[in-house]
Amino acid sequence: MTDTGACIVTTETPLLAPAAERASDITRRWRSYDDGQHLLRDVSVDAEGQPLGLYASSNTSSYAMLNGQGRTLTSAWEVGQGTLERSDYARDLHGNVISYRQSRTSARGLNVPPEDPSLAYDFVNHYEPSGLLRKHARADSSATINYTHDSNGRCEHVVDDVWIEQREYDSNGRLSTQRVDPVDPGAASKLASSITTHRYDDEGRPLAVEQDGGGSLALPIDGQPDILTLWSYAADGGWFVEHIDFSSDTPNDSVDRDGQLASAWHRWESWSPGCAAVQASIPRPTAEACVTD
């Protein structure tokens, strides 16, 4: 690839190995957005920026067709031998999901209706007179999610059969805190509460998302983040994203935690300067009202 303005995302994931044999799995993807087709592509490429072959085992390309508000209508990803794993969403006039279909197909066009879905769910959405989402339920009534909003119309509580989530916002109206608790704290299953904190820089860009408690090991809330996503920004317009999960039951690295090495699942991404324009061109929902995807 010779286009210096292209968006290339390089992901590096350490591989479990003795210290003397440290190595990482490095993958690259070329991200683009076609506004005319509302099509977001993440195409697997090699070190020279050339797309991997359709039948290459390391081809994990993914594609998504969006509506004008940035909500996903169809998503698909390569699963080998030219086959796509595909998810299709039908949405109501508010943009919330009313049906979901999952299928595997060799058809390449995302605008072609799916055939013989392996999973199929239909939903009914209930709204307040103001148009805010109140309840999202499977059509067969087997599962329900309830929502409430604050006085500014922002999503405040999300309650399903297992979890209660409460959201808070900062003075700029941005999501600042998510507290998640089990509906039944005494349940026999392995559930633990968590608090997730969101931090931003002076330009409103994300700096950190830090979760204390919960995770696959059901860690307690103790004031120390267990799952972190950290952003840093370069002068050339690119940025770097680091993911660390101290709660993972499949760690792949030893990471500094308050001056001591601790086992964690670890991965980082480098986004090239060209990604800023691509990301800015992708439509995104702007309201903080409750939604269902």
C-alpha cells in the first residue's frame, strides 16, 4: 500500500513463552469507510499493506454496513475458506433492534438477505411518551431489559435478569461512571459487582476506561483497577491504545501493577495518522439515551 493517508491499525499481542523467547503476534488491518455504501471495512493486510488472500488462515477481515445514525445493520467477518460469519439487525424507527439473525454464508454482498440463519430472535420495544426506550423484550417473553433515564434524557439504569447497571455523567455530559451489581447478590453463580470509570483529555478524547472488580475471576471492588484500556496520542495525529486485564483467566504477559509484576492478558494497538480522518467520517450516535443493539 502506497497511500500514506491510509488508516492502518497494527495490533501486537504477547505470546506465552519463557522470558528468553519472548515473542508477539502482530497483525495489521486497513480500515476504511465508504460513505456512499455506509460500509466500514477492516481488511487484514501484511507488513507491506497488501490485503491477505481470501483463503489465508490469518485473514480476519471484518465488514459492517451502518445506517445514517451509525447503528449496525449487518456485520460480517472472515472465518476461513471464503466463508463469512454474519449478523443482521432490523431496527425500529428509533434505531433499536427488533430482530437479529446469525448465519454463515459464502455470499459476499452484505445487502443480500441472509439464508438459513443458525440463530433468530425477534424483539418488542416499549417507549415512554417522550420516545425514550423503557423496555426491550424478546418476542417470546423469555428475556427482558428495563431502562430508566435521568432528567436530561440520558440513560441512567439498565436492568436485566442478572445485572443492574447505573450510569453517571460528568459536567460536560460525558459518561463518567458505570456501576454494575448482580440483581441477586446471593446467587450461587460467580457474580461480582464492578465500577468502571471513564476519563478524558482536555479535547474530549478518551484517556482511560478502568474497571474495578468483576471480570472472569469475579474480583472484588478494592479501589485498584483490574481491567484497563489506556489511550495516548502522538503529535503526527496517530494514537496508541493499550488493553490490560488483570482479571483474565487466560493471561499472556506479566505487567507492572503498583511496582510489582502481575499476570494479565495484554494487547496494544497503534493507529496510524490517517485513521483520524477515517474515524471522523464514520457516523456515530450522539445522544446518551438508552439504546439496544
